[in-house]
Amino acid sequence: MNRRRFLAVTGTAVAAGVAGCGGRSRSADPDAARSRNTAMWPSAAKDAANTRYAPGSSTPTSRSVDWQVPVGSVERFPPIVTDDGVFVLSRRELRGFDHDGTERWTVAIDADEFVRGAPTSQPRGNWVALGDSTGRLRLFDAGDGTVVFDRAFTSALGTAVVAPARTRELYVATARGRLHAFRRTPDGWTERWTHDAFGDVDVAPAVGERVVVATTAGVEALDDGGAGRWRQDLPEPAVTRPTLVDGVVLVGTRGHRLHAFDVETGERLWWRTIVKDAHAGESIEGIAATPERVYVTDSRACHALGLADGGRLWRHHDWEHSFGPPVAVDDAVLVATDDGLFAFGPDGGPGFGSVRPDPVQWRFTPEGSPRALAVTDERTYLTVARRDGDVLLALG
């Protein structure tokens, strides 16, 4: 099986099928299941490989609002979308909705349980996982919000802590650098193994051909049993989740640097300083990766690079507005900024040297400031901050 095919399976379809926790019946058709798995947005970075890439999806044609619901005071975490519903985390609440926007349940988050990480699930998952700074991991039933698993760890769960992958498996990273692998059994969730990474962990791991952990000191790859396969030092702490695409590991670090490694051997393939000018944002905001391109945002620009060698393709600057993490679809890359939702053409504009090369296909400007988005084969979901209360929009 070639690398691209393997990642297409492990990064999306294999993440299905966690048993238990209620939920509706599932189709036995494996092709239908694979299609639905690819179409969902079950974690902050789309899939277990953290690609932020939605193959088979395109930009919303009408960009009309199908429905909108109030969601409290939202963070910059995208909604997550599974076969069982749409789930949004605010500063004090986790909310579950039906796909038509009907509110299903709300769970209060205590003030001392500061949640720095996004909720996560699996494409066909009937649970929603959430970790907090007290070291507590909870899995909530997608149907009614009841707690179906509750585990306390010895240190805070880092920025984005849960990476679901492979059938019935769950990976949890704590801030002090310990990675825990769980498996769902008929008796509940059991711990398979733990691994102590070199350095503190502030971002979620990635799972595909390897389990990859990015830390304050470097990047490390493990096999399915938790044994280390390779590790590489990084010149600065990682600020993005590791991303696995087409046999390549991508990690963004402080200093606007993007590093690429071979997922099997750990060989450093290339690295780039994304931007050096005085108008650059403080750090890389996020990565979206397809088998051909890598899209990177800092807080003031969106950049497009070639996956093979990191060659610069184009960039779009807006020195007055803040850019969130990018999302790649088949015909564009989408970026939520505080001045609207932008769609950039994958081929960009006249050239990288231009300050504003005009890769913009369209711009959607709702009332308020967009915060984060998720894309499925049916809708684009966008959280928007407003003075009179934040909302979740579903665009057709």
C-alpha cells in the first residue's frame, strides 16, 4: 500500500467505529462508511492526521445562511461535526446540536476547569471528548451529553489533547509530555500504553503511519505499540499540531518556521522561514495540507507552499486583520479573519513577490467577527463573535 493510500485510510476512514455510548445504527456498507467519514469534521484539525483538508468538499455555492444559533462566548476552536451532530465549545459550556440547528443539550464547564483544548470526536463517533487544565478527560454521550468516561491525569491536558484515530482508539497527551493510548473494549476504555516524550506537549499528536508528537524540544514518531522510531530536535518549541500528509510530517515552530520530515525515517526534508518582514504576526496560526500544497497562516497573512520542497507559491497579506487557521477544500483554501471569511484560489495570483497578489475568490462578511470554521460535504460551519452574543452559522 503506498503512502498516499495509507494516509487516506488512516487519517479519515479508520477513525470510525468507536463502540458503545449509545447512538443510532450504522450502515454496514464500507464504501458508504468511508465516504461519510471523509465528509465529517470530527476534530479541530479535521482528522487524526491533522490535515485541515476536506477532500470532496468545495466552497459553499450560495453562501447563504441555512440556520444560526446562539452559542455563548466562543473561543477560536472550530465546531466539530460527526454523523451524530454538531458540537461547539464556548468559554463556559459545551453544546450539542442536531444537523438542522436544533439544540440537543448543554453541559456547563466549571470556571476552575479551564479548557485550552478543542473538543474532539470521530467521524461516526457517538461521543465527544474534552480535556481541561486540571488534568481531567471526559467523554460525553453525543445524544444527551451525559458523561460516559471520566479520567483524571497527573498534569494538565495540553492545548488540544485528544487525537482519535484507528478503530476504537484514543490518544491523549498531557502537558508534561506523557502520551497515553486507550482502546475501547466491551468493558470500557482501557490503557494500552504510555510514552514519555522529550519535552512538554502543548499540542495534540497526529496519528497515521506513525503516532507523531511535537513538543517544546522536538518531534518524535512512535509505532502502534508506543515504541520510539525516531526523533528530531527543533530549534524552537512547536506551536502547531504535527500534520501527516503523503508520507511527510509538518511542524510549525516559533519564529515562523515550518519543518518537514520523512514520516518513516525522520529525515529532515526541508524547512522554511515563512515570513521575515516587520508586518508578520507573532507566530504561525495553523497548517492545512493536501498531497500537493501546504497552506500556512500567521496572524496577518496566508501563505501557500509546495509540499515536495517547501517552495513559495503565493501569499496574501492583510496587515490590519487577524487570520485564523486555514482549511483546504478541493477548489480553494478558506480562512476566517476578523474582517470576514475569505476563499483563496489554490493557484494564487500573479506571484509571491506582490504584497497582495489577489488570490481571493470571494469574501463572506457576516455581522460580527468570524472566529473558526469547519467544512463538510453539505455545509460550512462558522462561529462568529458578536457584541450581543456569539453565534454558530451554517452556510449552504
